[in-house]
Amino acid sequence: MKRSVTDDISAISRINAVPAILQVITETTGLRFAAVARVTDDSWTACAVLDRIDFGMHVGSELEVTTTLCHEIHASHETIVISKVSEDARYRDHHTPRIYGFESYISSPIFRTDGSFFGTVCALDPLPANLSDGSTRAMMESFAKLLAVQLEAEEQFEATEAALLDARQTAELREQFIALLGHDLRNPLASIISGTQLLLRRSSEPAITGIAEQMLTATHRASRLVDDVLDFARGRLGNGIPLNIRECDNLHETLAHIVSEMQSSYPERRLQCQIENLAPIRCDSDRLAQLLSNLLANALTHGAADGAVRICARIEAGSFVLTVNNPGEPIPPERLAHLFQPYWREPSSTQSGLGLGLYIANEIALSHGGQMQATSTAEAGTTFIFSMPTGGSAA
């Protein structure tokens, strides 16, 4: 990507070492004007300046490159050192010292790490200075190399930052599309559910009611998937899971109802439920019901089919604690950390679905000011633990 002079000025301004470099140059050489310049075929532009003689240059100032010695440095790729112009056989009649009125001058080329010419680091003064010491030249050339390395680092950082911004914008657009699509799908799904329910009420033919029941089950599942997608999009777009926090004195009934619904959906499985008569809790009971439903669906899907899924809800040390445990093969520790990421499934899983259930459960927990944890051992099975302060806290 071709960089503009403005981009290069910005890059130099972000290199923290540049002011110190110019300070060292002026103090070491005695030259009272120092600069880092971007040099092209037709322009000289100041990117950083230290001016103690009111030379009149500042960041962004431009010169016609042919009026400067940097034009020659661009061509020769060599450092120029002049201790006293009036006594220098090569430069005493040169137009540049006459135009800018300097007696002493030093300038080294800066090359990017790919070999392309960037510009110069230079210094000058109206008075003569002893610059013949080889260490002065070596210092300038070392600073030029240091600036080249720093420029490379800045440009790589800019490229990475731009790529990340582009990725974020692409992801946000994608998630906005998902949210809009999910919202638009709700109406036709609601119409299908209503029509199927009407068909079930009015038809007594087994063949028709059988098909209608399958349609209703599939449509309810599609509706739940749409809800998951909408919740996912809200979370990823930074809005979080929306809550309706209120004082709930029947949370235990709401949670027991979810367990009953899941038992009806999985009549062949054993659900062991221990839900205490919970004290009033500030929360969104519908969202906590969704959290429990997602945890139970995960347990029934991935747990051992011949084992019981255990649900426990209680108040403990000022916190509401909800646990769901299922027996089965333990989840390796390195995979536990990924369970609450979106779209994540066990590598060997053949189950259908979006893989959003645990992610959404975790987002609901965070929105309540709580947290989700997971443990998994061969002896105790896999346990998901949700805890939150009984006072609730909408994030």
C-alpha cells in the first residue's frame, strides 16, 4: 500500500524516541537545528523538528527538494558532513548554503527495511562546527538505522490495527445482518405456529394431526434458534442481553416449570430436581428460565443417556446458586475454557444446532452481575454452576 507524506509524518510523531534523538544530535554536535525529513523526488517535508535558531521550520513545512542537499543524498545514498561551508571546496559555491544561510551541516539517509528511501535525519547551524570526528558521522548513521527500524514497527502496527478495525467492522455488519434477519424471521414463524395450532384444533384425521404436530415441533425449534441468534447478535454488538429486572417471589416455580417442560420433551430421561422455596430475588425470571433451559438442553444432549441429570437451586451465603449436573465422559480441562464461546462444540459432536446455548447462558449470567463456571471429572460428571447476588445487578 502506497503511503502518503501525511502518513509518514504521523508515523514519525508516534515514535517516542525521536525528540530524544534530535536532542542528542544538537547537544553532541553543537548544531542548533535538527530534523527528520521525508524526502521524495520533488519535496522535502519536515516530520520532526528541534529548532533553537528560529530557522522557521515546523512539522509539515515543505521545501523544494532541489534546493536542499537531501536531493543529492537521495541520489548518492551517502551521508554529507560539512564543518564549515565557506572553506569546503565542494560546497562553498553550492546554492543550498546560500539559500538557507548555514555554515555547518550533517545529514544521513534513512532507508526503510525493504531498502526504499524514506528521507534524512539532518542538522545545521549558521555557525561553523567541528564535525570531522568520525564518531559524529557514525552517530548520525546509527540514528538513521534506528529510525528505520522504528518506522517499520510503526507501519506494521498501523497495518495490524487497520486489519483489526476492518475485521471488527465486517463482524459488526455481519452481526447486524444476523440480527435483522432473525427479527424478520419471527413474523413468518409466528404465522406458521398459529396456522399449525389451528389445524390441530380443527382436524381429527390422524395423518393430518401427525404431520401438524411434526410441523409445530420443528417450527418451535426454529423459533428458539432465531431467539438464540438474536440474543447472540445483541451480545456481540455490545448491547448485552436485555433484562427486565424486578423483584421475583416465584422464581422457584418458574424454574420448576422449565424442568417439567424438559421432562415432557425427554420422557425417557431422568431429571432429579431439588429447587428450594427461594426468597424474593431481583432478577429477570424469564431470562433465568432461558439460562436453565439452555443448561438442561446441553446436559441432556451431551450427558450419558442412562444417567440422571440433577438440578439444584438454592440460596447460599447471600447468593443465588443454580447447578446442573450430568454424568458422562469428562470434558478435558483444555476444552472447559472454550465451552462458553459462541459456535463451540465438542470436536467429536454430531449434534445439530448453532452452538450458542452455553454462550447465551453465560451472557445472561453476566448481565445479572453473576458468573458461570464449569467443572468436569470422571467421578462427578460435568457440572455447570450459575451464581449471582440475590439483589441482582443488570450489567
